[in-house]
Amino acid sequence: MQVFNSTSDLFKNHLGQLKAIGDVNRVLRELAIDGAAAVAKRVQNDGQKADGSQIGEYSTKTLAFGKITGKFGSIANKKQMSKRMKAFGDTDEFYGGYKEFRQSLGLQTDFIDLTLTGAMFGDWIPSPLDDNSWGVGFKNAESAKIAGYHEKRFGPIFALSKEEEEQAMQILNRIINQILK
């Protein structure tokens, strides 16, 4: 059995074998699709960064109402916002915090999941980079900008976690075994 010094060396070896049999694009596409889904699930279902820690906590700062109506007015309708204001004693000038805003929309607030409208993760897609490589990223510049803001604030989020890398290796090994059989 061959011994490798790193996961990277193992990947390179396996990719070399795949190139020899000519099916690299299919394998890399499947890995990219699985990787994109794994990251989205980790962030949206568990609220975790790439290192497995929680993304963060909601700010307790009070939001200026003018900013709410401008920034989030297209997300929350006036009825939802009025209901929230009455329930929590907000005024025309101030509107609780972001956590309270999410609660008024009926969204979960146990952890930060980076999902408000779903647009950003709707833009998180695998795509070919060239004939023999695939990547995962945002198809929309605005979503990429928002994701960049989150990573600057909280740290690496959209990279594969160690567990997700191990899962990719298992998938890669399974595919290679299927091809070689």
C-alpha cells in the first residue's frame, strides 16, 4: 500500500490516476456539487463556520427604523413590521435588533445561519473553471460581496471543513474504485 504525506499528495495521486483513464471532469463535478451542498447544510442547518465553531451571535444593537424600512422593507411587509413594533414596544425611530427582526418574520434565531431571503445560497453553485477543474462560488456579485462581508466579520465560512474534506476523500475513493472496476 502506498503511503502519502498529506491529503494533498493523495488527491494529486488519485487525480493522476483519473486523468490516465480520462474521466476527471465527471468526478470533479460530483465533488463540487457535494461540497457545495455540504457547506450550505453546515451553515444553514447548524450555523457553523469551516472550523466547526458557531458563526457568531446576533447583535443586541437597536436598529434605526429608517434603515430597516430601507434595507429590509422589501423583505418584511409593513404588517409584519407593525406587529413587531406593537409586540416589542418599538417606535418609528427604533426597531429592536436584527434577531428581533428575524423573529418578526418567523425565522429561526437560535444561531446565525446567514439566510434571510435565501438569495445568497441560491447563488452558491458549483461551476466548471476549465476542462479539468471545478469550483464552488457565487454566481452573483452581490451575493459574493455579502459572503465576503460575513467572512471578514466572522472568519472562514465557505471553505470545506475538515469533516467535509474527509467526506470528499471518501467520495473520491468510491468513484475511483467504481471506475477502476
